[in-house]
Amino acid sequence: MTLDVIDGVPVLRLAGEVDMSNTPAVRRLIATEIGNKVVAMVLDLSGVTYLDSAGIHLLYQLESKLEVHQQHLIVVVPTGVGITRTLQAAGVIGSFVLVSSVEAALVLAPRLSEAVKPGRRAVG
Amino acid sequence: MTVVPTSDPRRLQQDDAEHALDQLRKLQAVTDAALANLKVEDLLDELLVRVQEVMGVDTAAILLLDDEADVLVAQAAKGIEEEVRQGVRIPVGRGFAGRIAAERRPVVIGRVDHGNVMNPILREKKIVSLAGVPLITQGRIIGVLHVGSLTPRTFTPADVQLLQLVGDRVALAIFVGLYERERVIAETLQRSLLPESLPFVFGLDFAARYVPAGGEGIGGDWYDAFVLPNGNVAIAVGDVVGRGLRAAAVMGRLRNALRAFAFEGHSPEETLELMNAMIRFLDQDEMATLIYGVLDPRKRRLTIANAGHLPPVVSHPRQRAALVDVSTHPPLGASFSSRADALTVDLVPGSTVLLYTDGIVERRSVPLDERLTMLCDVVDWDGPLDGLVDSVLAKLGGDQTSDDMALLAVRLSQDVTGGYSMTVDADPARLAELRSTLRGWLADAGVPSDLVFDILVATGEACANAIEHAYGPGGGQIEMTLAKSEEYLEATIRDHGAWREPRGRHRGRGLSMMRRLAASVDVVSGADGTQIRLGWKLRSPQ
């Protein structure tokens, strides 16, 4: 699990297997490292080889936490990887902003903040 | 529109005949074109308009016979629409229409009065002259067609003849329409009552077919197969005496009753007894044969009870297929007591059980024993089970047109391997280890790679569920068992705790994920813990 900030956008990369044994650590990291000046964050699942409902739960939880602060979550899932099956089975495709690469996520990040009404826009 | 001037005495008979033929052609065209649309009500309306036109009459009406009440009910009318709106009912034998139905011959009334017409609407409408014909099809009276004139008119024999021709066509149209409608409803009902898919049980393979009868409508054959709460499998084939919608409806009731009694945990003999009591009580005139068995896939044991049905065929590997000698008891509904002793048959891997209805084996020209021997010969087959049921239909059912056919085959998988089992502490930290073991086992077992991820996640979910929900802080253990046959793979996850309701908004997602990723999910919770059985089909049967 690594966290970088690229062009002011936090990019959290998860790798390996994500289940209930390691999701609490991800949650803690996000709670401490993602400040409220951020308008969008990227969760990169490219290196994830296993994801179950604990991971899905994490996605929903993360999104609803960010939403409170008018912050956005962009999830990176390359096409054709195994975890797509989990996302399909959980019915989450369509309920998250999904892109296939971190580059695409970074292009998208500033646009998402523009879509927020100026009055409600997060400071920063 | 030409009006046939039938009252003209100077007209030559030849001309009359030609005119009648001309009218008939027109009528026929209407009737035939309308037949394609099959909506009986619209068809009758259209025919009546046509009758009014070609005969130059003021009113025309069709009354259909309600067999059970022995009354004629107004079905369609022109010029006297009140008949239909008021639901006029004329007892057979009384009044004008009633007389036609009772005497099954045309009746002409030159001048209407209280003595010869019962229906007040005809009198209020000031109809002066009437002519009516019976609607007869297949030698059976199904109703009456009558026309009326507001001015005095003499309906000639030629008029009556023409009206009868129209009537015959109406009768045919009604018969075809009602028959077709009933056939479609019966077939839809029947199909909806057959199981949508056969059960998915590790170590068992199923195949079933239902073929409706050719020309004579739906019979009451059915098959059913479902998993019971204790993991055993119920199999049944039955045949309701009779045909058509009624038989299909009875079949539906019996099928649901069987499921209900079976789910309550009654043995096959008790189930048949209860069903007999039920049919005697609720469907007094109905009768059905039924063979019902409960298969324990772990003990490889079939317990079967029979109510008047043909005996099942069982074949074991390297043995000739044979009829099972289960004692036959009276069909359901035939007698008050139907104590049907069950028979237990021990099966081995590779054993096949075939249940079927009489449409497969009964032929007027061939002795039954001969046909049953033929059937056993076909069941001696170790190819795919779907091929077996197809060849039963091909070799024995090809010449069947008058009866429907249902058959259900179950086979115990021959090559059950595995039984790999590991037990770990119910701790999230052990999940990775369980998955890695599972990955290795799946690779060794040659499971197709496109299934591996689904199996990993669904099994992981089941384990995570057990870890999360089964135990308190004291912890416990979970056991994962893997087994595989040629067709199926099964993963079983057991714990010995007591599940609690999921907490939190996004919890409880695990089970729905399992259902999406596995072909079958079977959760059994009891006092000694919870067992989740997940199943996948490795190759689709041919």
C-alpha cells in the first residue's frame, strides 16, 4: 500500500490481496492522510489480485466519507483484471467513477471538482 | 351488399343455390381471415355483422351453452346488444333458443308471442320473425345462432339452410378458438409448472424432458426435482388423468402439494398418503398417478413410493438396467386408503434412475412388457445423461402423438475425487492461507482458469462470513472442504458457531456475492453451526 500525491491529487495504490484482514489498515491510512483540502482522491486497484466484499465495503465507506466533504473518489481498475468479477458480482460497476489507468484518473480529477456547484465547493 | 331475396317465389332454385354459394364464399372469407386472429369475441362480432348483411336481418345473436348449468348464455349480439350486456341466460329446452338447443335442429317463428319466445328482450325489441340454428361441432351442441326481423318475414328453407351454413362456420370458429385458447393456456400453465431448472447438487447429474401431445392437447404429465432442506433431493414424475386446462390445473395443485409435503419433511410414503387424502378431499373427481422418491446423495440411497405409476428404471454400472420392483398402490384419488410402502434402493457411483410417464411406453399395438424391455435397453447407456433422455424420446417416443410424455433421469457421478479438507482458526489473518491452499488445489484439479477467480472470491466470502458472524471474541474454527467430480466442483465451509444478523449498512453483501459468483449456494444453519455449500458446473452437459 503506497500513497503518493500527484498534482495535488492523492493516489493510494493497493497491491496483492484485499480482504477483511487488511482493509482496516487502509481505512486508518486514509483517515489520517487525506486532508480536507483535497477535492478528489484516486484509489488504484491495478495491483490487486484478490478483492472480496470487505474491499467492496471499503469502497462504499470511502466514497460516503469523501462525499460528506464534497470530495470525490476515482477508482482505477484496468480492463480485464480478475477483480472485475468481484465488482460485477457486487453490482458496483456504475455506482463508482471507474477508470482504467491512473493517468486517466488524474485527467479526470480536476474536472470532477468543476462539476460541483461553486457554492458547495470545498475550499482549496 | 346483395340481399338474398329469398321470399321471391319466382326465383329459380338454381339461382337460389348460386346466391347461397356466393354468400357462403363471402362468409367463408370472413371466417377464415378472422380465424388467424383467434380472439373469439372479436370473431363472433364480425361474423354477426356479416350475417346481418347477407341475410338482411335486423338482429343476430350467438348464445353459447354452459354445459354445467345447462343454460345458454348470450355471447355476442347485433341489433340486440342488451342480450349480452344483461347476460341473458336461457335454460335449455325452454323458449325459442332453448328449444333449438334441446332439439338440435333449426326453429323458425313467423310471429313472435309469449308462447313461443321466453326472452323479454326479443319481445321488447318488437322482433316479429325469428330463425335460429344449433351450433354443433364434433357432434356436440355448443350453442345457438339466431336472427330476427322487425318486420314480418317468412324464413324459407333456403334461408335456414344458409343460416345453418353460417352456424356451422361459427361453431367451427368457436371450437377452434376456444380449443386453441385452452390449448395455449394449458401449455403455458403446464410449462410454467415444470421446474425452470434442474437442481444443482454435487455428485448428481439431472436431465429431464417434457413433450406435449401432438393434436389432442395437453395432458397432465409432470416431473419435478428439488433439493430438500436436509440436502436430500426429491424427484417425482406424475400423470393426471384427463387432458386440457383442467388436467394442467390439477397437475399444478398436486405439484405444489408435493413440494409442500416434501419440504415439511414427510417420507415418500407419508407424502403420497397426504396427497391422496388431499385429492380425495379437494378434487374429488380427479385421479393421478405419481412416483415420488427421495435421494440421499451422500448415502447414495433412493427411497421411492409409488401410487399407480409405472416403475422406475435403475441401471448400475456393468449391470443391465432393470425395472425397480416397488409395490404399486392405487392412484391418488382412487381410494380412501393409499398406504404406499416405500422401497429403498442402494445406488453406486454411475447408477442411473429414470422416471417416466406412460406416454413413453404405452402403445396399443405393442405389449407393455416389450416396450418396457426396450426402455431398459436404452437406459443401458453410459454416455451423457442428456443424450440418454434424448435417445429414450428418439427410440420410444417417436411415434407418440396422442399422449404427452415426461421423463426425469438422475445419475450419481462416477468420478468424485477430492474430499480435501482443512481446518483453520476463524481469524481474518488466516484467509490468505485458505485462499492460497484453494488456488493450489484448483490448479492441481485442472479447474478452468475463468472459474478460478469466482471460486476464490465466493469461497473467500463464505470463510469471511464465518469468521465475522459465527463466533464471539473467544473465536472458533472454520473448516473448508473441497470436492470435484467430472461435472461439478463443490466447496463446503463449516463453522460451529451461531450466526448473528449482519451489522452496518454495507454488510450482508457477502451472501449476494456468493450467489452471483457460484452456480449454487446452499446455506444450512443448525444448532451445531452453519454450513455453506457452493457449487460450480465445470462443463456444460452435452
